[in-house]
Amino acid sequence: THRTEYRNRLYSAGLSELLELLAGGGIPVIVLKGLSLVELIYGDFSLRPLIDLNLLIPRTHLTAARTLLLRHGYIETVSRGSPFYRWSHSQLVIEKPGAFRLFLMLQWDLLSWPRMHAIDLPRFWQDSQAVRLSGRDARIPSPIDFVLYLCLQADKYAFLNALAVDLRDPAEFVFDESTYNRLIRFTDLNEVIRHYRERIDWSELAERARAGGIEESVHASLRCVERLFRPAIPPAVWEALRSTPPRRLRRLACGALLESQNR
């Protein structure tokens, strides 16, 4: 707990510097997660460990942001700065060397390639909310976008969640090491739902998920959260989010994989 608070305060100082630099360069930024969760949702530096910072900037400002940070002592990691990595990922990995190495994910989209969705990024920016973070003026996602983004984060790593949610107890599946699920992803999602419970329009959230083609991911992530933490999610949301059932071949393949993992 002491180590987590100590590291997070160093990350907070790093974020303060980054927000000042980017604002001075006229570069808009949204703090996607990380310290927006620690400071505003958990409300305690010691409760939620961080390993990096995640900032969203417009793609049109990418070159200017990269040049600005490199000029101020940040470096771009060589392996992840390759042309292939930039083609397949919508982020740059930036590091601030020193006694405390600060890692930054500088993103211009919410998901990496392949982008099988149509998330309305202009609206994501338009609906973002102004806050005070790490002693600086900042912007974070709106309550609905925060939930949708964290649902995507939980599902993009554990790609079997959407299939397994109907084949196996989601709570049990979350703790299966072979799925690459992490409890912290669902804890973050639950805490955001709890924090914004009076401000989340669930009908609009379901509509936005379907419009963006991410209803399957949102349904799977929220179902796991429901089984783990029992948040107050209206029953109608499940029907609104339920997508076309996976093809029989996919269900059989997923079932066979899960069965083999249990042996």
C-alpha cells in the first residue's frame, strides 16, 4: 500500500508536467484512465496501482506532441516505435528516464488495429468533462464514455469473454489464468459505475454501444462485473445489449478450448 501510494504520487507529478507541456503546445488531451481513476474515482493514491499513464490526443496533433515531448527529455521506445508497431497500434510508447521511469501511452484512438467498431471519436471529445487532476486543468471521458471505454479495455485482452459469458460462469472465468483476464479491469469498471450511478443514462449507454458496434464487448464486460460485484444495472440493459448469438462453430471451438483448460 505504501509503495503504491509512493509510485502514484510520482506518476501524479509526471502527469502534472505532461499536462502543462501539452497545454503550452496547444495540444488537446483526455486522461483516459490511470490517475483519473486513482484521484477521482478511488479517491486515494494507495488503493489502485499504476504502471503507466494513458493520454488521448487528436491524431492531427500526434507529430507536434511527439516532437514536444522528445524535446523535453522524453524518449520513444525503439522496439515499439517501429513502422509495423505504429501501423498495428494506435499509440506511441513514451518514456521519461530517470530514477523513476515514467511510461506513457500516447493514443490517438481508443483501440488498436484491427478496429472492428465505429466509435464516434468526435463525440467522445465533445462529451468529455473538465476536471482538476494532479493540480492541473484536465479532461476525462464522460460517465457513459468512461464505462464504454473500460468495457472495451476488459474485453480486448480477454477475447473469449463474449463467447464464454454464455458458456461458463463469468465470475469463474475471470479468475482463469489462461484467459488473460485481470480482476483490476472489472474492479475499475465497477468503481466507475458506483461513482457515477446517478449520472449514467443506461438507455443511452446501450444505444451508444450498439451504434459503435461494441455491444458484444460491453455486454460481456458488464455481465462479468454484475456477477462479481452486483452493481445496479437495469434488467432492460441486457436485452438492449445482447447481440446476434455467435455462430455454432465459434461456440463449439470456445467450449472445446475451455474444456481442455480444465483438464
